[in-house]
Amino acid sequence: MIPRTKTVQQPELNQKDLLRRITNRIRQSLELQEILDATVAEVRSLLVTDRVMVYRFDESGSGQVIAESIQRDRLPSLNGLHFPADDIPEKARQLYLKVRLRSIVDVSSGLIGLSPIAGAGTDDLSTVDEIFYRPVDPCHIAYLKAMGVNSSMVLPILHYDVQAKHNREQLWGLLVSHHASSRITNKRELQTLQSVVDQVSIAIAQSNLLSQARQQHTREATINRVSTLLHSLPTIELQAALEETVNALQGSGGRLYIAPRQTHDTAKWLTCGIQPEQCGRDNLIEEHPTFTTWVASESDIRDSDSDEPTTPNSHSLFPLPVRRARQLSLSKFSRGAEALSPHDSSKPVTVTDLYLVPALAALTPVFQSTPIRGWLVLPLCYRSSFLGYLSIFRSQMDKEILWAGCFNSNENQKFPRQSFEQWRELKRNQAQPWTANDIELASSLGHHFAMAIEQYKLYSQVNALNNNLEFQIAERTAKLRQSLDQGRALQRVTNHIRSTLELRTTLQTIVREVRNLLDTDRVLIYQFTNESCGQIIVESIEGNWSSLLESGAPPDFFSQRQIQFYKRGKVGVIRDISRANLTLTQREFSQGCQIQAALIAPIGVGNHQEDKALEIPEEQPLWGLLIAQECKALRYWLPYEIKLLQKLADQAAVAIQQAELYERSRTVAAIAQAHAQKLAIAAEQQKALFGVITKIRESLDVETIFKATTTEVRRLLDADRVAVLRFISDSSRDCGEFVSEDVQPGFASVLTAKIHDHCFSHQHASQYYQGPIVAVADIYQAGFKECYVQQLAEFQVQAQLLVPLLKGGRGTGSPSQLWGLLCIHQCRQSRQWESSEIEFVKQIAVHLGVALQQAELFGQTQQQAEQLAIAFDNLKQTQAQLIQTEKMSSLGQLVAGVAHEINNPVNFIYGNLSHTSQYAKDLFDLLHLYQHYYDDPVPAIVERSQLIDLNFLEEDLPKILKSMQIGADRIRQLVLSLRNFSRLDQAEKKLVDIHEGLESTLLILQHRLKAKPNCPSIQVVKNYDNLPKIECYTSQLNQVFMNVLSNAIDALETYNTNPTFQEINKSPSTITISTHFNHSSIRDKKKLGSSQPANNPLLSPYYVLIQIADNGSGMTPDLQAQIFDPFFTTKPIGKGTGLGLSISYQIIVEKHGGVFECISYPGKGTEFLIEIPTEQSQRE
């Protein structure tokens, strides 16, 4: 029965377009996820439903939504969520697989439509059969309603693995369409979706083939890398190959156990990553009976099984198709070295969770401290040989699963879930199963490990045989070469004697060569110091035998009988010390030194005669003995060894004679060289003395002379420090200061150090006037007082040479004075001062005294010259001031005279202007009366009035007279200002108005304040305070104002040359004049600080402060420090004398007792502060 519900008419399907797009997507992309995402999007756009998704089954029957296209505002997303196996029971999954059942559910009608494919399971498949409807299960309806779904359609997706051993179809997943409202699905839609599902199956097969190809490529690459490491002879990289294998199998650790080849051999093993504990102290896990039994039993089980694969569970193993010999007893597994005799290929034994395998219960304690759960064991066999085990461990891991709704995974789902919201399940300590790919890769790698180990063992055996053969050949060759080496050694000793004259080196070479040639334990040379006594001088020892060179032999070790024997050139041969004819002392000494045998050859200084029959050899002087000793055991000395020792003793005698001759020649040469060295030192000292005298003649600078002298003296005497000490007081010699030094690097400097000595000065200072020199070889042995020794120790002094520096005396006309000391310090060790060194520094001190006297005379002369220069500068300055004062006085007289001459005619003009104005007014009034009463003038008057423009004349004449009056007033004011500026009648101190003097100066400088072609006008800002009249020299004070204001104008004209209009508007040229009346001086405020009250009657009377500031370029601190110096000017030649501010400073500071300061900063202008006390009488 078909449900009859009201639905929306669906658009017509275009099957061909949909299939073409999906097919193109499969062809264009090799990634399955991209194909599935595109498929669900295309299907949902075609069906116009709220959700289309692809659901994939897991091996356990549960599944996950892996692709989804959804209408967000209609249904929630299920992408990435897992669903338990109970949601789709096993029966339903079998229907999906066997008949390819499609289901269509309409919740509103309560019906489910089922449509199996006809001919499912055969090659003849019909497209779509009828859809059969029946009532849907209530649990199914509740399940869909909880999802918010009212209609659904499900199509199975099958997968056919063409590479599987048993080619059978598998249920891969489902294509699901959900809609929030009711919807009718027709056969055409079902047919179209079935075609889409078929294309998806093709894409899945294609993706599986691609994945398998990639896995195969990765597996082969891994095998190649491991194979390269394993087959790289002669050094097989087993450790690197093991690490590569563990990484390839995703393991956390691994072990390679190499079984011993022989029973008495020991096993070898390599480890990587996480490892279990050892089974006992020295037992390996591979040698544990439980391990060998488990591997053998699992191998037998796999051999008895068929070739059909089994499904792995928590502790099951994948099949091992290789048949193993079952005849091996389990007892062979107890040692682990002969457990297996398989063929040359084997497959691993695996366990997913070793804690679930009962057979491994005895081994689990060694794994409990590690995270290891999974274990793969691969027996390594090559042909009929068992080589060992390759083990790979896998650690447990935490696994997180996102479920669609919360449920209990340990119980069957009896009721549908009420919510499908995301639920996060965390499974801790989960084991990682071994896959078929892991088994196959491990088997391939194990085959390479087995071949490599077998190859390595064969290679080692061949090397061992070769080494043994080479050793035998080398041993025989060594014996053949022994005789040749002895001859060559004798030749080397001879050549060495001829090439060197160093006796000890030659003797050491002889004993070393003898020990090597005779292969004995100790060889030494004994030298006689007189007829019966001697000592050991060189020795060569092989092994841990005691040294006779260190312990020494008794002085009279050899008896007179033995000495006479050796003087005749006889060689003493002792094969057994215990049986030799020795004295008691010799026997005890030999036993203490563990001497078993000895060979003794004499060393004579004359020619040795060999023994002849019936002749008594002539005795020769005996220098010593060449002795070879055997300490390990008794020794039978061969004849060639005795002859070799005698020959080497003769060569030692030759070397001794050469050394004695060489030593004599060296002694004579040393005496000559010492004499020549003394002459050279004396010449060098004379040269240095001449250099000091030259420095004294060339320079009168004492510091330069001292520096050159200390440097040269320290160099010649090889001292650690040479310094010049100057006494501070002439009457007392307790205090001094080091004024110059030259010190060896690494020692403290004493320069500028103050010396306060009350110990040494009392003892030696009085003697310095007679010129003695204090030479101290060791300050700690000189008997000095403790205070003086401590003072010298501070400067690291251990020996010193003190020479007095006397100034004046003979030939100078002045008494001799002790100026200081020339100190030569030795800081490294004590020192004996030579008489030539003392004489040398004494001559240096004499010439330094002459230099001091010359420097003092030069200083006096230079001081007199400086005084004359100062007097000349003062005279020059005084003359310049007198000239300036005379110029100002003359200018004042000229100004006063001009002012007087101008004032007389101006007064005449000014006095008559008022009368002239009145007369002109009377004449015009009379003219108006004529015009009023005689309104018809004669033509001549009319013509004349028009010619002179009578009306204009009447209007302009009063203006002319007014202008003349104004001009006369300005001339009178100018004359008054000139008279005020000159003040010739006020040369004495008078009470003066400061503002009047400032205004007079500004009036004179008015023409310089106006604008010029290249300079803008200068504005004058006046901030005048109410000032009383002050007592001062008026003309001098006006001169100061004139100098300061003129300099300010000059500075502004220089700073503002050719300015722009914007610059003028932004910063116009300005001179600011401010006056203040203060109760205290700015000088006193600086001394007392801000905390002192300003009105202190004890300091001074009241003060007037004048501040004149400009906004020019300002001055630098260096320039500001020189502006008050005489003749200093920054103006071009001819523009200034450099005396203006200097004279102004004297006028304000010296004449008026005031303050004259300058405050200036570059770019911020300059300000002059002029402060004058109001009453000069109190100041005086």
C-alpha cells in the first residue's frame, strides 16, 4: 500500500547529468573523500532533501558518517559521529548485503517501503523492482523522530575486492537521504540513486586499489632501506636497521636477538625504544622457558591449521602458512638458541594484548612497568639454521570516539535513544592490533635480517681465518727480521752518536735500543764517580718493574775484584742470580729488585782489546757499565746478544769521549760568551746613559725625561718596575709621591701613590745626602722593620735598588737638596744586584739630578716670562680701555657741542613759530573781511589769487606751521637725548632714572630698528617696573646699554637675513627689555639657595635688574664662555673691536659692584642680566 500524504511536487530528475557529473568526479580525483563529498552534495541538490550522507560500517558492525550534505536550518549535522552496531542489527545488514535491499520510510504514514534488487547475488541484476510497503516498527519510528526525520531513504553500498583471496562482496556502507517533512519517493528516483551507488562502489574499488598500491610502494621502500643497511659490508648496520623496522611497523620498541653459534658462545642482542625488564640478573627474555615454549606452541598451531585465514581477536594470531618440523621437542626451546629449524622463510607470531594470553602469564611482570601491550615475534631462520628472534613492541594508547547520542556500549540497545547529540567516549590503555600488512612487512624484513645475520657470521669466520693466517706469517717474518733489526739498531745508535753531542740523550737512546733488541725487562748504565763508587744515570724499563734510577744502588756496589775484571774489557754473563758469585749486598739488592739474570758490559774511555789466547788484556780506564737485566725468569744469554751488548758499550764509550770534548769546548765558549755579554751589557748601559743625557739636552720637560729614563732602565735591567719617587716636603722625608713609572704587565701600578714612611726614612734618609745606594736582594732577609716590609709587600716588591736624586750641589751655586729617589723593584723573586747595575743607575741618578736643576731654572724663567706676558696683556687692555674711554669722551664732547649748536637755532625757530601762526591767522582774517565787504575785486586781484591758489594757501599754511612745530619738538627731544647720553656734566655718581637712559639709547639706535632691504624691522617689547632712581655713573651705564643693544641688533640682523614672509610672521625679530626692583641680589640667591629668605638686610641694599633679551640664534657654551674676554669678537674684521662686552663687564661688576651675566642656548636666543645696587655708597 502506497502512503497517501500531501507532499510537494518534486522537480524532474535528470539521471544522465547526475551520473555524468559523478563519473567525471571519479575520473578527476583519486581521493575517495572528495568523491563522496561531491556525491552527497549532488544527490541532495537533486532530491532537494534536508540531509544526504554516506555511512561506513566498521568490522564490529558499528559505523560512522564520513560524508554529509545538509540543510543547516532543518536538521543537525551528524558528520564524523559513530553509531553503535545495535542501531542497524545484523539481520538488516545481511539483507542489505544479500538482496541489496533498499528501504524507504514515511514516518507520518507509519509505512516502510522495501525494494530488493532482482537477481541479487548473480551476474544478472535488474535495475529496480517493485516497492513493497508494510507498517514500520515503532522503535524505528521513534528512532527517526528523535533525529527530526519524517522521511528517509537508504541504499546499501557494496564493495568487491578484486585482490582478495576469496572474492566476495562486502557491505561497505549506506547512502542515506533524510527529510524533515513527508516526501514521496518514486521508482525513477530510486533507479537514479541506485546508479549513483553503483558509481560510488566503483570509486571505492578504485580508492582501495590506489591505497593498496601506495601501501605496496611504502612497504617496498621500507624493505629497500632496511636491506641497504643490512647488506652494507663490511659493517652491517644492524642497529640502524632495527630502528628503521620499529618505525615502519609503528612500534614503540624492538629487540634483535642473535643466537650463539656454538654452545660456549654467548648470545648478542640489540635494543631500540621501550624495553621490558630483564628476567633475573643476566637472563634475556628470549632465553626464558616461557617465551620459547610460547613461540614453539604457536608455531605448531599455525602449522596444523589450514591455509584459511582466521579472524584475529584480543590474543589470536594470524596464520603462519609455512610448515615447520613438528619433530622438534619443546626442550630445545629452553635455551633459545636451537629452538627452531625451519626453512629459510618464516612468519611472525603476534599478540595484540599480551596480558590476555595465559601462556605469557609468567612474562607479564617484566612488562608491567612499561606501556607495552602488543608483541610481534619473528623467528629468524636461514635454511636449516636458527639465527635468533626479531621482536617488535607496541604500546597501549588512549582512543577517543564521538558517538551520536549517549549509550552503554556493554549492554544491548533495547530502546531507541532520545537524543543524537555528540557524546565523547574516551577508552584508555587500548591495544593496537596487528594488520595483515604488518604481518607481510615483518615477514619480508625478517627474511632480510636472517640473510644479513648469516652473511655477517660467515664474513666474521672468514676474517678470523684470515687473521690467524696473517698472524702466523707475521710471526715467521718477525723472526727472520730480528737479526736484520739488530744490525740496523746498531747502525742507528752509531748514527745518533755522530749526529748529536748531548751525552744523556745518546745514553738514553742506547739503553732503549738494547732493551728493544734483547727483549729484556730493564737496561741501565752505571757510572763510576771514583775507583769504587758510582751511580745509575739512565734507565729503560719494560713492564711494571721497579725503577733503580729512583731507588738507587749502594755507592760501593761493585767489589774491587769485579772492577778489575771489567777494566780488562770482560763481559759479565749471569744466567741465574741465585747461583752467581756475588757479595751479600749484591745478592740482597738483586732479590729486592727481582733480578733473575743479568748481562754486564764495561764502558771504557780507551780502545778495547779483544781477548787473545795466552795474553793478559791491558787494563783500561773504566768509565761505567752497560747492564741488561731479566726480571721475569732466568735467561740463557745467546752469544750474539753478548756481542751486541759489547758493541753498544763501545759505542757508548765513543759517545762519552765526544761529549767530554764537547763539554770542554762549551765551557771555554761559555766563559768567552759571558765576557762578551758583560761587554755588551756595559755598551748597552753606556748607550742608554747617552740616551738619557740626550733627552735631558733635548727636552726640559721633567715628565718626558722621567718616562724615557724609567722605560730604558727597566728594559736594560730586566726589572719589574722602575719608578721615580718625589718627596713632598723638603724638611721631612717621611712623605712622598710616585710621579713616574714603567711597570711590567701583571704587576700593580704605584703611579700617584702616596707614601707615608716613618720606618725606612729615619734609618736611611740622612745618609742619602752623602749619595749611598741601598741595594736590597730580599726585603724579608734585610732586617727591615715590619711596617716597612708591609708597605713594600703592598706593591709586590721582593728586591729593590734605591738611588737618591740630589738637586743642586757642586757647580750650581746652591746647596745640595734631596729631591727624591729612583726606585728599581723586582717583584717576581729576590735578586742579587750586580755592581755594574748599581754603577749604571748611579750615573743615571746623577744626570737626573742635573735635569731637575735645569728644569727648575727653566721653570723660574718660564714663570717670569708668563708674568711679563700677563703684565703686557694688562697694559694692552688698559690702553684699549683708555682709547675706548677717550673715544667715548670725545664722542660725548662732540655730541654735546653739536647738541648745543643745534639747540640755539631750534629754540629761535620754536619760539617764533607761535607768533608766525598768529600773524598768519590775522592776515587771513583780514583777507576774509576784504572779501566780505568787497565782493567784487578788480581783475588783477582775482588773477593774482588764482595764480597763487589762495584757497589752498589758506588751508596748507597752518599745516606747514604745525609740521614745523612738530619737527622742532623732535629736534629738541633728540638734543635732550644726546645730552642725557653724553652726561658730560655728570661724571660723578648721580641719582639717575634707568628708564631715561634706556629710552635715550633706543632713540639713538632707532634707525637700526627699522626694516632694511634684506632684514625685517625689529620690535622692541618693554616691560618696565616701577624703579626708583639709582646712584650710578650715568655715561658709563649708557655705554653698557648701547653695547648690549647694539650686539642684540647685530645678532638679529645676522640671524634673519633674507627671511620669507611666513618666517617673519611666525617669528618676528624681537628685543625684550625688562626691569625689576628686587630686595636681594641674584648672586646671593645662588649662594644661599632657594630656602634662604629673599629680603635679608645683612646681605645688601635693594637692587635693580635689567634684562635685555633677543630671539636670535643664541650661542654655544664654548662661545658663551669667551664673550667677556678682551678682544674676543665673532664679527668680521673692521666691524668690532672685541672690547664692548669686556668694558661693559668692568663697568657693571668693578665700577658698580653689580652682576653682569649672559644666558644663551643655541636656537633660543640670548639674554643679558644687568643688576646694580640702588646705593653705591653703602657698597663702598
